[in-house]
Amino acid sequence: MHHQSSHRALASLGLALACFAGTADAQTPPSGRLLASNCFQCHGTNGKGPGFDSLAGKSASELYSELKEFQSGKEGQGIMAKHAMGYTDAQLRALADWLSKQR
Amino acid sequence: MDRRQLLLAGGVGVLAGGLSACGGGTTAEATLADGMQRALSERSSGTSTTSTVLPAATAGAGRVLVLGGGMAGTSVAKYLRLWGNLDVTLVERNSAYTSNIMSSLVLTGQRSLSSLQYKYDTLRSRYGVKTVFDEIVEIDPVGVKVRLRSGTVLSADRIVLAPGIAFDPVPGLDDPKLMPHAWQAGPQTTLLAQQLAAMPAGGVVVLTIPKTPYRCPPGPYERACLIADWLKARKPGSKLIVLDANPDIVTEVDNFSQAFYGLHANVIDYRKGVEISSVDTRTRTLFTNFGAVQGNVVNLIPPQRAGALVAAAGLANATQGRFAAVDVLSYASTIAPKVHVIGDASGTTQPKAGHIANQEAKVCADAIVRLFGGGQPDPAPVTNSACYSTITMSQASWLTAVFQYDGANRVMTPVAKSSAASVGWNKDNFEQMSTWFNALMADTFA
């Protein structure tokens, strides 16, 4: 795990502003959001830091395949590997998909 | 903005020190130095995700009162506003929160208490949460009303109750300052730090661990490790007697066993199944089922129950009347459906700790948003717990678990493969502990 890039965090700020207002008063939660919120404690609200690697806006397939690698144990038995083992395949897909739409 | 300022603004890794694991509810009794507040407020109100003001709730929007501004209450207030068109008011006794997480590092002088203080400015300015700083006197769980010390009565459509923990009285503990718990960060933490600093080398420290469930399962064990390491360096020849009311180490057994019986064996005297029946503060003596134990400094962590508001509202119907039973799909009380109880005050299968309290808050917020919209809570919520434990003053271990909803038994169940700890401890984990802590606090307060 690496600290997120500060430059990237800064660059994503403006985009965060833009997408925020549109979702603010939706009373039917978008699919995957509550699942993805499990990531926020360590990767920032909406996956945008501060914290460990920023997740927002990565492609869904990239996030999903990284999580599957962690889950398989190929990346060792670190905290993120153990964590990934707690989710079903469908849950990993749903949260990766939601995070990929955060800009 | 140079890099250092940016890091400060984002709250990442400003302070080298890290520590303690778990977190918890509101009751911090602290008052702060102004300068520290300023530094802190700069840190917690800087950049991060959503630097815009959310639109205010529209007329007729649902109203939610959040009672208690600790890890659970602050998180739920933030996410109710972020996710819903709702009018949210947070009621809290103190104008700042002092983090329990990392607070054992104050005992070893590695962290200042003021560095652990968080204000509610960002909740107001960025998320539009209304704040009321007052003492809650009475909750009407049916009428959904709250009466405050000032005489004000607040009413809403729903209440989220997050009062954290309260301590059982200990017979003979006439002055809690003489045997501080330091388990709600604040003046008690300072007091214990002062008593440890004043102790002569070769002295005896006693730390007591209450029966489960208590706030932050690994917390007392990591504190014991940390104090032991500090005693070696600063008070040579001293001993730390750990009196555990539980039959054995309750969590992260491999790491804490290796630390207690190996690394710190020349300092720590660990005694299992020892319950405190009464104390004599004058002689600093604890009377137990295994005889009397005396120390120069006594860190007495009493048995715990939900914050007093839970019992006062008649909602303490779990764990032999100690905590609130809830439906873990929404955290609604099983007695009063319009009152939700989250964090350490609820009785669930999940640990009482700040990281998971933050996630319980999100599940609760999501459910409340759905309920106001005429829907039903998510039928398959997931929560997670993660934390780091100090094994020495510069090395840490980690512990994690993911919980899935078990519909047949209506409980959150830990996924076996995900319930794990690090194999041993190291300096990298100690550094990651700071990243984790700052991220968690930002997701809660910023």
C-alpha cells in the first residue's frame, strides 16, 4: 500500500465538486454505494482520500482484478488480502463498479 | 500550497506517533487550548472530498436528531446529509471530540492530547449538519423528542442515539482520579500520564481489563505492551501487573501472547480470570478473587455498559440490560422503531470500536434515507473492522474482520477467512497506523 498521490488528490477536487450536487438528494441509494463505503475509512470518503491508495475513478475492471488478486492470496497475507476475503465476488464487482464512477 | 501544507490540510501523517486501536463514543470531558483547536481545525477542515456546501434540506424533508458526537454519531450525521435530503441536528455535550484511538500514546509522551481533538466545523460548513452543544436530560423514544439542560425541547421524525459507554461503579472508588481508567480520552488520560511519569523507577503499575463486552477489545492489551516498553526505557526495574477479568486474552491472541510471555516477559505479569471486587484508593489496593494487589499507579478500567441515555430511555434490553438490542439492517431499537442505536452503545456481534462504529453509522444512514423514501433497508449490509495495535513504542500489529449479514439469525457474522491479524509486528505497521487513523478521522469529521 502506498500513500495516495497528493497531486492526484488535488486534481480530483474540482471534479468532486462537479459530481457532488447531482447525487446529494437522491433518496434511492445507487447500487454498490453502501458496500463501497466500507473502503472509505482507509481510502477516504467516496474513495478520494486522504488515506491509502485513492480508489475513485479507477476503472471497474482494474479495481475488481486488484481485489481478486488480494483475495486469492497472490499478494500475500496482508491486511488488504484478509480484508478482500470477506466479500463475495458479486460484492466486489458492485463496489468496484460504484467506485469507478466517482470522479 | 507546498506538499507539506497539502498533507496538513488532508490530515495525512502529520504526527509521527500513532497508537491505540479503537475509538468510541462521545463522553470526552475535555476542554482545549485555543491554539491547539486552531491547528486541529486547519487539519480537519482542509481539502478532501467534497469542498462544497450541500444544499439545505427542502421544506418537509425528514428530520433526524443525532445524539452524541463520537465516532458513530459524527459519521451518521455526515452521511445522512451526504446521502439524503434530510434535516440533521447533532446534539453533543462538548464542542470538540477527543479521540480514544491513539490516546494510549499520550501515556508514553509520544502524542499530545490536543493532537487528538476534532471539532464539528466541517460537519456544519461542508455538510450542513446543525449542531447543538448541550446536555441531554431526557429522551422520549415514542414521541421522538429530546429535552436539553437548557430547557429546549427538540423533536424529529427519527433519533439516532450514539452515547458511547458508561462505567460500572467500583466499590471503594471514592475518587476516580486516584485510579484513572483513561478509557474515555481527556483529563483522565492526562492524569494517568502524570501518575506514570511521577512513579519512581522500580515501581509497580497495575492495569485491569474488564469482562467483555467492553470498548476496544485489543485496547487494554496494546496499552499494556506500550506501557511495558516505556517502563523498560524510562523506569528501569518496574513491573506491570495485568489483571484480566476474562479467562484469557480476548483477541489477537498470538501477538499479545508472544508480547506478554516473550518480548515483555521481564516487565509484564499477566494474570487471567482476576475480577476486582472493591478497591482502596488510599493505599492503591485492588481486592480480587485472587487476593489483594497493590501498585504505585493503578489504571483501573471498569466493566462497561451503554451510555446512561440508553437505559434512561428504556432501551437497554441486550446483554443483561447493559446495551441496546437493535435490528442490524437499520440499527433501529427492537423496542422503539424510530430510535436507532449505533456504536459502542448497541449490543451486536460486532466489536465496540471506532472503525466499525463508522461503518455501522453508514449502514444506519443508508437505511434511514431509504425508510424516508418509502423503501426498506439494504437486505445484505456488510461492515468491517480494522485497527493497529502498538506492541512497542515504534512497532505495531494489525487486526481486521469483515462482517456479513446472516438473514436466518438476523445478526452480523464475521467471515472466517477475513478475521485475521498480522503475523508478528513491525515498524511499517506503526507508520501505517497513522495513515489509517488520519483517514478514519477524515472520513468521520471532514
